Amino acid sequence: MKEYIHSNYQFLILCLLWITVGITAGSIPAIVFILLSVLGLKYKVLYEELFLGFALILVLSDSRYHGLAFAANVKTIYIALLSLFIFFDRKNFGAVNKLIYLFVPFLILALFLIVKSEDWQTCFQKTLSYILLFFIVPSYVVKVYQLRGTRFFRDIVFLFSLILLAGIIFKLIGSNIAYLADRYRGILGNPNGLGLFCTLYFLLLFVIQEYYPVLFSKWEKIYLYGLIIFSVILSGSRNTIMSIIAFLIFMRLYKYSPFVGFFVLIILSLVYQVLFENFGLIAASLGLGEYFRVDTLKNGSGRDVAWNFAWTHIQDNFYLGKGFAYDEFLMHNVQTQQKLNDLGHQGNVHNSYLTLWLNTGIIGLFLFARGFLLSFIKASKNSRIAFPVMFTVLFSANFESWMTASLNPITIQLLIILTILTSPEFNEQKNESTLPVH
């Protein structure tokens, strides 16, 4: 960590200045300052700082602290600038990464559904940002790796560790920023958001370590994994705890035999509902009932209310939905919010698959699943870690709608993982060198 801060102190100071200006001067000065900084970074050809700055902005935009409101406003312009840099610098970035091609049918359908949207402006913005994220993340990951080598992955991992560390520091000093309704959330928007961030961060760290075993020292691994686990425990996210445990089990099985791992995956999928229904009993028998909030398991913390509501409206647009953000249009109007609050639910649909179905219909859900599965099938040819990662992502997405959103700190990590697992740059000469590629 000390070495990372010393090597990247200028970038970290710049990020602190973004936050300071946003808190003290307000959104407009912060947006202007950040965008000028982005242009300056591009002028100096600092692609790593451009990309990691965007990742940090996505984290800050998830926060509910009013002083960081600028991040939610600047992120849409930031992603547009990153896309323009690629478009006008095509020679430097080379051919479009093939990962996006697997999702093209889904993305085309999403564009088509804008005409059916109840709020076409929001739908257009969210659809465009989703497309751009699939476009820019693989391009920047490959480009920065070509310039910086595996040093780039160290910088990603340690930047994310600073994000978790910042939340723990706020907790230690007793700041309310780190809490929401008496549950720890770090600097993320809510405890479940922190849990999701840790889930994907854990997978990202594991993938990087699998590809480059000597990239981190023994003590660095202890620090990084310890920080993730400690943050997960503080958040009390059941989804994250179960996801990480499931991932470790499947990693062990797949290393022993891919066939056995896949067979157990099928069995677990079939008995999953039974296990979930009895989770409260298991937790209570271990004396962990209060920690896991088993009193909320009966109604899934209100999730069953949201799922039933979404399923009812899916029937109205079964084959083709009404575009991105239709779920928000339904869930966040005043009458619906009041009705769902009375039934014990707050928030969104809390299920990526139902949200995809609601927004894009069963056709869109199928096209997305096609691209997702083909990505991991391709990845499985390069690494045995692919299917355990896939299962963990699918499990996590079953309880939250993060996979249908673009400008959050979670989806970007999934795309980084998929880029590493599928791109030739990381698989043709895997683990041969930790030196930058020129």
C-alpha cells in the first residue's frame, strides 16, 4: 500500500481535490474542474488515470452523502468523453474489443425499445451509457495494460482497497457517513451496495491473482483479502457472504474436476430454494440469527413484494418491455412507493433477471443471457476459474438489479473481469511476464 501511494500520489491528490471542490464549492465548480482534469489527463496521455478516475467517480456517485452529489452529475459526461477519446484516437486503441460483439443483439434491441419508453429521455440516456460502458471498459483495460503491464492491475486493486479503507476510517472516527439505518455501508450508498462491491472486488482480485500469481506479496494478499472480508462482515450482507462461500466451494470443485463442479452447480441450482428457505433456521442454530437478521428472511427483506409486483407488470409486456429505466418509472412513482412501503418494501426490483425482463421483455432477457453465457464459455477455454466466477455473479444478481445498470461501481468490475478472461492480450502469454508491454 505504501508503495502504491508513493507511486501514484499525484493521481490520489487530484482525486482528493475533486472531492474537496465538490464538498466545499458545490456541483457545478466540481463538474467543471473534473472535466478540465479529464482533458488534461488525455493531453498527457495518462490513460490509466483516466480510467481509474472514472471508476472512482462511479463509487462516489453511489454515495448518499450530499457533498458528493457532483459525482452523479459528472459521470454521464465523463463516460461520453472517454468514448470520444477512443473514437478520435482509433489508431492508438486498435480494433474494437470482441467482447462487445457478444452483446450486440441485446444492445440493438435495447435501442429499439426506446420508442416504447414511458420516459424516452431517461431511457435513451441509460441505454446509451450501457452501450458505452461495454465499449470503453474492454478498450481501456487492454490499452492501459499494453502501456503499463501488470502494474495496471496492482493500481486497480489498491485503489479499490483505499475505498474500503476509507469507509473503515469513517467508522472508527464515528462518522455517520459510514452508516445507513444503523448498518455499516462504508462510503457506498447502502450496506447491500457495499456488499456487491466487495463481491465483485473479491472476484476481480481472485482472477488477477490467478493470472499473475506473483503480482502481490504474501502480506499484500493478507491485507487485501482481510480488508474485503472485514468490510463484508461489517456490512452484514447475507448475499455477499453466501456468494463468496459459494465461490470458494466451486473453485475447489472445479480445480478437482470441471465435470464435478458443473454437476454440483446444477444440483445446487435445483435445491437452491430449499436451502434459502431454511437459511434462517441454520443461522439461528449457529447463534447468528441476529447478525443475519433472520426475522427479515420470511419476506426476503421485502424482496418478494418487489418480485411479485414486477412479475405482475411483466405480463403486460411479456415479450418486449418498455426499455431501460421502465422499472424505475414503475417503482419510483409516488403512488407505487407508498403502496410498496405499506407492504414492507423500499427500493427497486432487487433482481437483475426480473428487471431485464421488465425492461426488455423475455426476448431481451434471452439475448442478454446469450451474450453473458457465450462470454463465460469463451472464458472457460482460457481458465477454469470462469465458471465459478459466472455462478457467483449469477447468484449475486438474483438478489439485486445491479447487472441492468451501467454507471455503478459494480458492473464495471464485471466487465474488467470478462475482459481479462476473454481477451487474447491476457491469455496468449498468460503469466509469462509481469513487465509492461510496449
